Amino acid sequence: MTLETSLDYINLSIMNLFYKNKIFGFLLTTILIMKCKQLSLKNIYMASFVYLIGTFFHELTHFLFSWLFTLKKPSGFSIWPIKENGYFIFGSVKTKKEYLNFFNAFPIAFAPLCLFFMSLFVFDNFFIFYTDFFEINSFSIVLYLFLVTTLLVNSIPSRADIRMSFYKGSFYYWTLFIFGIYVLVEIEFLGVLYV
């Protein structure tokens, strides 16, 4: 066995490990990306590079939901990080206070949760669409793991998002609304089940 054949075999083995056991690759990549993000916080330029793609998707969901729920274009959109009071702010979407109310503050604040569902979609369907155009190789596996992990990690609302969700009691209204729908669905399901 030559060195080239050995390297091809190792490369194929690693690809099979990640392709056949997606959860392992997904967890490993998540840990690596989170560690890179943690290490990058020492330098604003490194942090801006590491956080840029995820911040774009996170802030884009805020922007779209703000536009959808206020019917007004947000007044600002930024994905360039700044350091404020010893903390990095990686991005922001500015929505005027007069447009926020109990109905729209919660959905705008928790809009990044949509990225969680996008990550599940990519997790389940990436290779279905990818193989229509390209062959599966090391690059495709790295791209797949990167996309799923980036979407998942950036689906978590920030502290500022959580604070905004409580504006004018929006969090409480939406919690009651979602719980009410859940109860109605359960009652309907149980009613159909026992009739």
C-alpha cells in the first residue's frame, strides 16, 4: 500500500465517520465552533470574522420579523461588532419604540428561533439537494456541518432579545396565547379520541 492510497483510505474513513454518523460530526463541529468563538473574544477583529456569518442570519431574522410585524422597515441594521461597556455587540436591528407593542415585541425578539428549524431542515435535507448537483466529498461534509452548526448556534436569542420580549408584556401575552392553543388542541384531540 502506497502513501497516497493510505491517505485516500484515511480520508475516506473520516468522511464515512461524519457522513454515516451525522450526530457525532454535528456535536464535534458545534464544540469546535463554540470554542473558536470563545477564543476569538480577545480581539474584536478576530471576533468579527468568526461571528460574521451567524450574526448575519441572526440579525436578518430580526429584520424580517420587524418588517413583517410592524409593517415598517427597521431604521437600522448592523452586523459589524462593537465593544460597549466591556462587552461585544455583534449586530443589531433598530426598530423604533413607537412601532413596538404587546403584539409584536415577542415575535421580533424571538425571531432567531426560526434558525433552529432551518438547521433541522438542513440537517435532514442537505445531501438530498447537494447530490443533485455535486458529489459528496470532504468539502461537502465540512460545509454541511458548518451550516447546521452555524444556524443552530445563532438561533439562541441574546440577552437583549430576551429583555425586548418583555416589552409591554408581550412575552406574557404570547405565552398565554400559545398555552391556550396547546390546551385547545389537546382538548380537541382528547375529545376525538374518546368519542
